[in-house]
Amino acid sequence: MSELSISNLQVSVKLPDGELKPILAGVDLTVRAGETHAIMGPNGSGKSTLAYSIAGHPRYEVTGGSVTLDGQDVLAMSVDERARAGLFLAMQYPVEVPGVSVANFLRTAKTAIDGEAPKLRTWAGELRGAMEKLQMDPAFAQRNVNEGFSGGEKKRHEIMQLELLKPKIAILDETDSGLDIDALRIVSEGVNRVREQGDTGLLLITHYTRILRYIKPDYVHVFVGGRIVEAGGSELAEQLETTGYERYLAGAGPAS
Ligand code: ADP
Ligand code: MG
Ligand code: MG
């Protein structure tokens, strides 16, 4: 059983003038395969910083604590090594990849993660199947990665990767933002399919509660001021829907 373990993680963002601005103030979280966790918190609380630091983004400097995947030190790995170890971070490839089609990109990623190329015939079927389930036009596979993708296409591409690459742990940051209600449902169904297979641990990061109407997390963590301030079950998300984050903000220090 895979396990991502985040312990007392402290992270600063590197400002352009070289100064370090502390954002994460000691995050503790364990995500196991088969579990679905939601991190919810107000804007600017450091949710994306958490995701980016686990992804290995160079702008974020870890100043304390640890992140391990099945006991291996994630923070010592290159970005590629993190992906090969089984970590999926939706923001890992947010950029346009000129001249690389979706189909080639996915096959290359799959090959890198599995250590061998997928069999052409079965792979083509898997790719087609994944696209059908997400109600995507087959022509999408021939488009260049992220080139002119709409918000919804980016998110579907993200979930397509999730379904095809079968990571051990997946972190999805604001997967629900900018989706209309139909796209949200389709994307959520994709996440639920991955979840039902039971091999992936999911960490959904979100500002809104609406995606949690479609995906019921096993655990909800409230994230304020760079740390988890409360944890509970999916009922906590329902509470937040009515109360908002206000009651947590009083003791959280200056809002940034
Ligand atoms: P969230 O995802 O919860 O909205 P972020 O992790 O994006 O929060 O941001 C947390 C805090 O870190 C904010 O105050 C934000 O302004 C600051 N921050 C994040 N990235 C940078 C950056 N590149 N430069 C300056 N400040 C940043
Ligand atoms: Mg934000
Ligand atoms: Mg964010």
C-alpha cells in the first residue's frame, strides 16, 4: 500500500529579489492509496504552495520537515523522479509543449513511469477509451499539449493523464476551477473512476465546496495560514459550505 507522508513541512517562496517569504508553517498529512483527501481553504492560505513544493517547483524552498513516498525522500528527487516514483501532480506540465501531440506526450509519460513502452495496440485502445469516457473528440489526441486548450480541455487532459498513468498518489489543485456544470460532472466522474480502482491516493485541493458534491472525500482538512487547522470527514465540507472560513481566520495572523 503506497503512502505519501508529509511531516512538519515548512516552505518559503523565493521572491524576485531573492528574499524568502515563509508560506507553509508546518504541514502534517498522510495520504494512502485508496484514500481521498480534500484540502480546503481560503485564497492565499498556501494550498498551491503545498502542491508546488511536493511537485518540486524551483520557486519554492523547503526550509524544514519532510515528504516521503513509501519511505523514499521525495524532496531529494528531481521532478522526473517524482513522477516515476508514482506521484502525479496536475500542475507538473501546465505549459504548452510545442510540436508534441497529446497522444505522444501521454505515451512518453507512460513509458517513463512504467520503464517500458506500452504495447501499441492495447495503448491505442486505452487512449481511445479514456477519451470517450471524458466525452472528448478523438481529434483532441492529435493536438499539441496545452496549445490553445480551453479551461475545460486542460482539466479533461489532466484527468485523462490520471486515468492512463495510474499514479500511486495524485494531487489535483483547483481541478474544479473554471469548469461549467457539465464539465465538472464529467471530470468528477473520471476522478471517481480512478478512486474506485483503489490503487491511487487522491489529494484534492480546492477553494470551493462544489466539487465535493460529486466526489465525497474520506477526509477533509481545513487549511488556513499555511497549516492544517482542522480535520474531519466529508461532513466538514458541508459545514464549510454554510459557515465559510471566517471562524478560522481570527487566529490565523495577517491575511496575505
Ligand atoms: P492558495 O493556493 O491557497 O490560494 P498560494 O499557495 O497560491 O495560496 O499562495 C500563498 C501565499 O504565498 C500568498 O500570500 C501568495 O501571495 C504567496 N505567494 C505564492 N507564490 C508567490 C510568488 N511567486 N511570489 C510572491 N508571493 C507568492
Ligand atoms: Mg490562490
Ligand atoms: Mg491555489
